[in-house]
Amino acid sequence: MQQLHPDDVIWRNARLATMVADDPAPYGLREQYALVVRGQTILAVIPESDIPAGHRNGVDLGGRLVTPGLIDCHTHLVFGGDRAAEWEQRLNGVLYQTISEQGGGINATVTATRGSSTDALLNVAQSRLERLMNEGVTTVEIKSGYGLNADAEEKMLQVARQLGLNNPIDISPTLLAAHAVPAEYRQEPDAYITRVCDEIIPALWQRELFDAVDVFCEKVGFTPAQTERVFQAATALGIPVKGHVEQLSNLGGAALVSRYKGLSADHIEYLDDAGVQAMAQSGTVAVLLPGAFYFLQERQRPPVAQLRKYGVPMAVATDYNPGTSPFASIHLAMNMACVQFGLTPEEAWAGVTRHAAKALGRGETHGQLRAGYVADFIVWDAQNPVEMVYEPGRNPLYQRVFRGTAV
């Protein structure tokens, strides 16, 4: 370990769940260990017995459990209105596809979002974000996609940026202008894709408003050919891509994402073996979204066994959105991933730490307690990580540390 500076902080007397990938211990657990933090970065992870004598700048954690900060790598936190009435329709037997075709679904939220002021969107998104932060989330992805024109998409991304400025959290913004065909282009979806590729992507990228480009590749969204046009436009500018794919049918979207070395393929309930192998070869992360699966009462589960077989990293996220997953609880998403999809609790934890970080292109800086990583971590009044998965209604969060500072 490097020579300590007087300002280095030692978070000591802890039980660390490091979530380091190659650690043979479950969760990377280390008893009686300490984190040495310099500024915003973890300098070292050391046994309690190796703490230098006489170093005075320390925090005694009383033997509590410490984990990396949680990462929610797929959300739609910024939107106007709600879709409670649509949920009631679905419970009365109306298909999601039918609601979408009748102008509901995503386009209903588009109307409400376009009509909302920036301040109104910021206020409601703040309350949603606070629920995630209160459960230990320190990094969150926020997608646009309820504007579907340049001005409204920019408004959503500006709100996401402001949330990051207003709160102790890292925001990873994603441009999802190709979320649905807006009503004014209903008869000309290719013309809308042209506008996304030629105008919206380059203009908002130049303003540095997003980190990646996403597309909803599905029968109620965009075809693989239209999706590829967006991917081509993004990659020509050096922008990473990801995709909402194989949620309602198998269109080969995951293989398409993989062909462009995409960060993640999300939903993937209808993913086939060829898609799994393509993701394994490209390093694309599988993002599992059990909230939408539950809320839509789906029956087709993601091929978890095949993803394990081929070593595809599996992230878990809330998919918080107004139409198909209105759950701002990462603990609930972890529980659902285990109960509905068959993940182990340790896999669920990897899914909201190191694998979620990889899904956002941050696998070398976030999601693990190890030297050189950002000092985002959570102190829990708990003995074992499984407790937050087992009982999502109980939140044993004791302290949230963001970039080395308790908040």
C-alpha cells in the first residue's frame, strides 16, 4: 500500500462484500477489513490488522456490512403524467399491443411529457430518484424517449443532467429517441428514423447530453432494419449503443446489438441460443428487468441457464417507467430476479453492482470495492447481503457514501 496522507480516510472495522469478480469467497466477503479512501477513490482494501498505527483519520463502522454502491442501469425516471388507467385496462384483458395501437402506451406518456415544464419534470423525477438513493443506489441510468422530437428529448436529458447536479449520485443519460413512432409520423416511421439519425442524435451529442444510444427493437417499436440505421448513425459518431430487445418476440435484436459491440441487450425474454452466443462473443451485458415481466404478467422467462452457460454477465435493473414497471425499488427488482427468473442472491447482487457497471461502460471504475475504483459504497445494519434481497420491504441502510463522502 502507498504511504498514507493525513487526509486519507480509513473506514475500518467492517465486513466487506467486495463483489470482486475473481474472488472465490461468496460476495467477495472479507471479515474485519478496512477501506482506505483518498479523495474520491479507494486507495486500498486491507485487513484490520494492517491499519498503520497512529493514523488518526478513521471511521469505525462497528462491524457493519459494507457493499459497493448499487447501480440501477435501466430506468425511465423522467416523464410526465401516469398510466394507471392503462394498467386497469390490462387487468381487464386488453393487450399491451392493442393499447399501443390505439394511441396509448408510450405515446400517451409522450403527450404528457411534451406538455410538462422542465421544472415539473424535475420535481416528479426528484421524488422517484430519492426512493432509489434511499435504497443505496449511487449510480443510475436515465433514458429519454418520451419526447420523440428534438426539443422534448433535449428537455428530458437536461432534467437528467440537473438531477445529477442536485444530488449525490452519478447519472448516466441515454438517448432513446427511437422509443416509439410519434403520432405525427405514424404513417412514416422511416422518415422519423431519418430525423433521429440525421438531426436528433448529432445535435444532442454535440451538446454532451447523453452517454449512449438505445432503440426499442420490437413489433410495437422499430424493425431490425430501422434499429440498425440508428446504430450506424451512433457508431459513426463514436457513441456506444444498447437495445430494448426480445421483450415480446424474437426479432434478432440481441444479435444486432452484439454486432455493434453494444453495451447491453435489455429485457431479452425471447432471446434464443444464437443471440446468447452473440452476446457472449461481443461482451454485451444481459440486463434483466423482472419488474416489467411481473407487471405485464408475462410467461416467457429470459434464458438464464443459457446465459450462465456462455458466461454472459447478467445485470438487474428496475426499468422504472409509467407503463410497464412503476417500481422505484432496486431491492424489489433483486428479489423478483431471484423469485421469477431463478437468479441466486449472489447473482442478483452482481447484477446491481459489477455487471450493472459494465452495462453502463463503467466496469473498470464502479461496482466493486477494490483499489482504484470510485469510493461509492453503502454501510448496512445487516450481516449478510442476502438480507436486502430476501426482505425488500425492510431497508437496513445505515450510511451512504458517495465519492468518498458520507451523505
